[in-house]
Amino acid sequence: MGRAEQYGRMGSALRGGYVAPWQRKVIRGFVVGAVVVGAVCALLVLFG
């Protein structure tokens, strides 16, 4: 549940419009990383 709260805070920061370009890059990196980890876990569960 903490993760949803985290993304909510991140979203409000983005709406505030004060996120620096490098912060956007970091956020995108975290999102991509989470998706990749989720996909790998799903594949391991399905084929493991």
C-alpha cells in the first residue's frame, strides 16, 4: 500500500510542475525497472 501512496505523491509533484528533467529521468528509470522486475517475476512463476 505504501507504493501507491509513493506514486500518488510523485504524481502530485509532477502536476505541480516543479520536477527537474533529471528527476523525470530517475522516475522513468524506477518505473521501467519496476515493470522489468515484474515481467521477469511473472515469467519465472509461469515457467519456473
